Amino acid sequence: MGGIEIGAISLGILLVMLGIRLHVGVAMLLAGAICYWLVYDGELGSLLFTLNNLTYARFSSYDLAVIPIFVLMGQFAIHGGLSASLFRACASWIGHWRGGLAMSAAGACAGFGAICGSSLATATTMSQVALPELERYHYGKELATGTVAAAGTLGILIPPSVPLIVYAVLTQESIAALFMAAILPGVLAMIGYMVVIRLMAMRTMRDVERAPRHSWRERFKSLRDIAPILVIFIVVIVGLYGGWANLTEAASIGAAACGIYAVVRGGMRLSGFYKSVIGTAEATAMIYLVVIGADLLNSGLALGQLPSTLAEWVINSGFAPLAVLALILVLYLLLGCVMDSLSMILLTIPIFYPVIMGLELFGLTGAEKSIWFGIVALMVVEIGLITPPMGMNLFIVQKYSRGTTLGTVSRGIIPFLGADMVRIAIVVFIPALSLVWL
């Protein structure tokens, strides 16, 4: 049996296991084991040897060691009430505009993403903070839920981002460069969502009660309340980019500062600290399970030479490079209906990355193409989190919005998906937006 057939069988089995709702990490482990079993004609010694070596080689990486530190920083933000401070600050400045509270939710999600790094955590936290206020001022269910679900995806686009760290590890790329490359696309995403909110508000909010206008003194006081959050973000990003702190040091400084702020200003107590530590352990264990499962599967696919064979076939096929890129992006959108963002990155990058690096795209060098594709892939992956009917953010927001059906949330997300498509086209055809800091 050839490598292409073995790869197709393994990936087909993986999709079946995902379809019956088996955990994605376990599904990848099993699919990888089946791939090895097929390659070596039922001999299990190579599988056990590979599992032993893969686990040590992957988890001895210092780059992966930073993930639990960033996760802990996000947990401190969640249990320290930082999301509420961000929402109040945004609302004090623009809450009185038509659609202003919804815009404030989008802005707060962007700020929270800068210290959290998780889309699901951002959507969960901001649902609890913003949805009650949006309901109190009689915002429509579609606008309210669509805003929080879409803006929650900013959690993995605005650095620090766990999927970007994993992408950097898989491609041997600079994490600091990827973090800097994601900033402008993240800002563009926030602006796009606010434009959508404004347009929807002009059409649907003629009778909606507006939030009160705050005085200038109250506005500047709100900035003082969130100033430490801005400092944490700047220290982490500037420290990395400036070279005066490595990734682990910058993450540790950010986590410590976030924890201190959560205690002093957010009122986090011992119970909150305990929940933060437990939440970090659980999230890290889940991430590492997915990582080792994807490693085993990708190792098995590489044994069958599926990635290299596919890359060679695409390069020699005569297809236009943009057509190949468009097909890859469509596949990401389809996978987003059944997989989370981290799993998609881990599964697809070893297959798609060689294909992209073999194409001539916009005259980019290899290093530029690597960083640009990482940002483009991450943006498409984030759309999978809000793509009906299986987007994870939709389920989270529906859970916290009283009396709201999944259909209502899905209808509310459609205008934001349009903004996402426009943003992806802009970043694809103007690579300088993600390469300006290089």
C-alpha cells in the first residue's frame, strides 16, 4: 500500500472519530497509531519507539514550555475581573454611541486577547460581562450574540497566541516575529467588527436605549484602571521584539504582573488563585495531548511521504499559486466546522506548509512567506470558531445568552463573517500588513 493510500485511510479514520465526538487529541493518537501499523505491516515496535522519542523530543522544547505561562496569565485575567475593567473602560468612551456598547464589547475582547491568548476563554469571559449589559439596554439578540462570538476570536489573533507559538515550533520560525506580524491584522479585525456593528446598529437600533455619556474625568479614570493591562502587553511584546527578554522571561514577567494586578485591583483571592492554577494545569494538559497526538499522526504521514508527495504534485501540476492558496483556505474553513484552532494548526501545517513554501507568491522570500502564511492561516482558523453550525464560540455565547437559540447566534454572526472575508483578502493581497515589522 502506498503512502498516499495510507495517509488517506488515516485521515479518513480521524474524521470519523471526530464525527463521533472523540477528543481530538485521542483521535489523532489513534489515527497516528493506525498509520504506523499500516506502514510497518502490523509491527508495533516502531510505534512504541516513536512514541517514546517523540514525547521527549517535543516536550523538552523550551518554546513549548512557555505555553503554561501564557495560559496562567490568561487565567489570572479571567479570575481577577480584568475583563470587566476593560469593558467598563471602553463603554465610558464610546458606550453612548449608537451601537457603542457592542463596539465596547469588541474593544474589550481585543484588550482581553492581549493578555489571554485563547478565543474560547475570551468568548466565555466577555459573554458573562457584556451580554447582560447589552440585554439591559435592549440590544437585539442577533447583534449582541454575534458581536461577542465574533470578537472572541481576537483572543487567538492578537498576541500572545498559543496557536502562533505552536506554528512557530512546527516551522522553526521566530515567535517574536509572528507576534509582531499579528498586531496589525488584529487591529484591522477589531476595526472591521466595529464597522459591522455600526452598520447593523443604524438598521436595527432606532428604538434602543443608549448608554449614558460619561464625563471626561470618568473616561480618564477608566484609562487609569486599565493602564497596567496596557503595560503588561507592551512589556511582553516590546521585550520580545527588542531582544532584552527571551520568550520565557517576557511571559513570566507578564504572568507575574497580571497576577499582581488581579490581586490588587481585581480582588482575586486564594480561591481565585487556586482556580487559576487548576485551570492552567487542565488547559496545558489538553494542549499537550493534542500536540503529541498531532506529532504521532504527522510522523506517520511523513513516513508514507504524504506531505512531500503532495507538495511535489501541486508544484508540478501547473495550478496557479493563488488557486492552490484559495483551496487551502477553503479546506481550513471546512475543517473549522469539526476541529478547534490548535488542532487544525497541528494537523495541517506539516502538510500545507511545504506546499506553500514551494509556490511563488507575490515575490515573497522564504522567511517572509513563512510569517505571512502563519498569519493568514491563523485568521482562517479563527473563522472556523464562528462558522455555523459547529463553531465553538457560537455554543459558548448561546449558553450565556438567556433564551437564545443557536440559530439566532448563527444569523447574528453572518455579517461578521463578511468582514472576516474582506480582511483575509486584504492581508492575502497586501502582505506588507503582516510584514511591516520585519
